[in-house]
Amino acid sequence: MIKKEAILYTAKELADAGKDNIPEIYQSGSQLVYSSPATLAYNSPGAEGFGVKRAGLSVPGSIMLIVAPGCCGRNTSSIARIKGYADRFFYLDMTDTDLVTARHLRKIPEAVKEIVTFQEQQGKKPSLVMICITCVDALLGTDMERVSRKAEELSGVPVRPCYMYALTREGRKPPMVHVRQSLYELLPKQKKKGTSVNLMGFFAPLIDDCELYSILKNIGVKHVREISRCDSYEEFLTMGEANFNIVLHPEARAAAEDLLERLDIPYVEMQRLYQVDQIEKQYTAFGQAIGYEIANPNKKKEACDAIAALQDARPDLTFTIGEAMNGNPFELALALVRYGFKVSEIYATPAPEHYVYLTPLAALSPDTRVYCNMEPTMLYYDSSVSTADVTIGKDAAFYHPDAAHIYWNEDIQPFGYAGVTKLMTEILKEVSDEGTS
């Protein structure tokens, strides 16, 4: 008789196996995939957060033509309900005949022209048309670059493709990597300004009190630009004058490489971290790279004070951490363990690059259980096998419904010391409210 329980590995078992021997349960291509809460949020084109569709509309004044069978396009209605998106989606339905003959490819340029004409009649000519296509065209091998050029010639506005290809999410250029590159390819070559810097990686801005803004201002940067803070297409294009780019998410690396090659804009990478000492080291390294001494003692003290307040109030907390949140679950787990808390479970897929966190985590908390959200045996997950006082991430909340929940998945992005302060403050408030309710 098959034992019905969720398969897992402990942090120690994963660390001992090494980054070159990650078990098959964490490799979606090796087995069936279970659409757990996390994978539904990842795969569904209509999911909240910034999937391909919302990301593709990051440029001010842009609209999107979704070319797909009805089953793929209908869930966009959930995004259309979000403020600012109601009138930005248009649809070209693919029939069975289209799939066989690919005749829809001839329709796309005409459809784009018709949409642009309609928008002009309404007094709101779009700045950009994004053509979003699905896995069907991936299987057909459609050359969307050629189709987009034809649509641009007919419509007279820039046209770029974006791909809602779940099939390629583990390939060389997953959909969220490609959509970033597709957007930044619009930037023209301009005279560089030493006082301009771009923050690349997210489709929403960093939290307003993030110290990175003041750090850049203190070293003489007058214009810190993010695609999400641009009010017009013309302002977005000024990102092409940046002296250098700061990549805050690895999925933007390909776009930054393209800007380096095409516009000669160099870039540096910074990671979102929750370990205060590592944040300080990262800023020090950043300063050394650009020739400035970086210091922000006030923000560091605020983060340390917020950690200490949580430690004093609830030193006994046990966390479970998912991957449907703003952070690397393994780095966040390591941070919490280093602060003296317990992490009983992590629901995430380890990759070789995560072992920089997994290895020290295993040394401090060897029995931390690591589950894979996509593993079919998660159907049998039993929350009674471990303790959870606080969950971080919507997927973790699903597995432990009776715990205090910190979803930590807002559009506005936490980063640096300010991110640590905000997280610790929210946890303290949640566990304090729980105790008084």
C-alpha cells in the first residue's frame, strides 16, 4: 500500500546532497506537477501580482492585444478589474482553424491597426501596443518579432511581443525575463547623464522610505528612475540616458545585458536581503564599485530596533515560509533563524544558487523541512506534523490556516533596511493583535 504523505527533505539532507544533486521532487520536468496555491498564482495569467500581462503594460499609455484561444484569454478579466487596467486589454480570438493554418498571424497587424485607430478616435492614442500570445504559438514556432514589425508599420506606433509561455518557464529565457527585455528594448540611445540611474527588476516601485533612494541622492544622483514611477512614455524613454543601471531582480539581468551591449549602460546587481549584516556588506561593496563610501546608520538602527522589539516580545516564534512572497524563502529563513527564531518548514523549490543560504541554514536549523509546492504528494500534506505560529507567504498561509499570516506580497516592493523594518513591524503587530483578540 502506498504511504500517503507529502515528500520532503530536510535542510541538512539537501545541504549534504549538494547543489549538483537536487532531488527530483524539486524538478517539475521530471514528473507530474501539482497545482498548489503557489503554482496556481505562478502559472495563471490572470493571477494577482505582476504576471506577464500586467508586466507588459508597465509602460505608461500602453495597451495589450491578447492573441489566444478563449480559454487562455478569459481569465484576463480578473486583471481588468484592477484600477487602471479596465480599458487596456483587447482580444483576438484564435479558432481551431487558426491553430491548423496559422491564419491568425495575418490578422494580428490588421487588428493592431484597427485598435490604434479606435483609440485615436477616442482621443487616447496608445504609446505602445504589446502583443501577448500563449503556449499555442510556442508550439507553432511563430516569429512574433516579424509579426510585431509588420503591425508597427501598419499602425504607426511601437509594437512589442510578450509571451505567456508556461512551457518555457524553466528555459533559457522564461516569460518574465523576456517581457522585461522586450520593454527595455524600446529605450533609444541617448547622451548619458552622470546624475541619472535606473532601478531595474520590479514592475512596482520600492517602498518610499527605502534607504537606497537617499543613498543615491547623497552621492549626487538627481534622477533615480523606475519604470513604475514614469508618468508618461516620454519620461520612460529618458531611462536611456542613465549613467548606470542597478538590477534588483535576477530576471532583469538579460535586459540589463542588452542595454549594456546596445546603449553602453553598465550595471551592478543588488539583492533583496533580510539579514542586516549582509545588507550592510552589500552597500559597502556597492560603494566600492562606484567609488563612494556608503553609510546609512539611521536606517540600519531602525531595522535592528525592529528585530529587537520582536525578539523581546515573542522570542519563541516558529515560522513557516512560502515562495509566494517578496523575498527569497531560503534567505529569509536563514535571517529569521539567525535572529533566534525557529523555521519549521519552507515551501519552495531549491536551485543551485540558493545553496549560499541553504548550507548555513542547514548548519543552524538542520531539521527545517523543505517541501516542493509543485510535488503531487502535497495533496497529502498534514499540517499537524509541525508547528507554525506565523506564516509568511500566501502559500504558507494555505498550509497552516490557524497561524498568524503575513502575506508579504504587495505590489510595492520592500528592500534593504527599510524592508526588514517593515517586515518585523508587521509580524510584531500581527502576533500582538492575535494575542489581544
